[in-house]
Amino acid sequence: MNAPLMPKATAVWLVENTALTFDQIADFCKLHPLEVKGIADGEVAAGIKGQDPVTSSQLTREEIARGERDPRYRLRLAEPKTKIAVSKVKKGPRYTPVSRRQDRPNAILWLVKNHPELKDAQIMRLIGTTKTTIAAIRDRTHWNAQQLTPMDPVMLGLCSQIDLDFEVNRASKDRPTEADSGATLLPAEITTGPADRAPRAEDPFAAMPSRPSEREEDIDVESVFAKLKGLKQKD
């Protein structure tokens, strides 16, 4: 929504110096038509001095004349003649209120324990601390290491949940993927080996006794009696 600078002062000037309708002035100055009517009646903006939008290059004479000829026409702001270069502000370290600074070591310890994938630079952006402090907490050489308690930095108000999730997702993408530790196919020499190979140790049927072969099951009864007769004749 583009509005002129000092909209009420501009509306005062347009009411006093042009034949524009209240609706046209209200639309251009982003005011309510009743407010413009109150300016014309002297009930609103009585102590405000009118601001000429033509001298401030916000409106042209031709645009005003076009609006005066057609009550349905809506005025448009003039294009600025000069463009101001917007300087990029470098983002510095996150500011931490004084009342929260003593909680930063606890927050760092929480991040180190729960998100070990985070780099020191990411923790520095989240908490607003130094690399020396992070290293001391990692190595347990911090002067108050025995008294530190892991505390969520979001609950402490040191960073937002959106910032924390963003850094965690970035660290997860940068971390190399681990090799798949699932089951793999057996070598061909094992799966295509002879059938009478030794059973594997994990085979639950390895310790079970095998069934007797067909030769052991087939017994010739006549030959057994013949042998017994021969033994009796000898005796």
C-alpha cells in the first residue's frame, strides 16, 4: 500500500487547493472519506499545515488535472526521480540479553549432547557465544563444568525453534551417509556349494540327528536266518 508522506497534511492541501472529490483524496492519502470530509469541515486536522505533494515530487500537476476532470479516476504516486541505494547490513553475532547470558553454557551443553552433528559455527550463530567457550564445554575444561545442567536453548529464549531446526537440518545434510548395516547376500560359493557341506552354526536343525539311510532301513531277513543256521551246525 503506497501512501504519500504526511498523508493528513497532504489531504489538507488537496482539500484546500484542488477540486478533487473526497473519495479521490481519501484513496490517494489512504484515509477514510469521512475523515477527509471532517478536514474540509474543519473538524479534523485543524492545526495541521498543508503539505504540497507537487513540490515534494509525490504528485504531478497533470495527475491532479486528470483527477479533476474524471471523478472516478484514482490518483497515482509519481515515480521517484532518484533511487537510494540500500546498503547491505552485515549480520553480526546474535545479541543475548544480560539476564540470559549465564544460561548460555547450559544451552551449549544441551546442544552438544542432543545434537552432536552441529558445528561450532552453528552453535555460535544460535547462542551467540565464542568458539573457546564451546571447546571448553566439549572438553569439560569449563570453569563451571561441574555445575552445568543441559537446558533447551529454545526454552531459555536464546534462539527460536525455527532457527534450531534449520541448523539441525543443515548439519544433517552435510553429514555423510552411513553405510547400510542390513543383511547382505551370501557369496555364490556358499549358496551353490555341495549339499553335504557342514551346516552353519546358526542353523537350528544342525544338532538334530540325521535320519537313517535307505540301506540301513532295508534288512534281508533270509540272510540273517542263514547265518544263524550256519552257526548252529558248527556247534
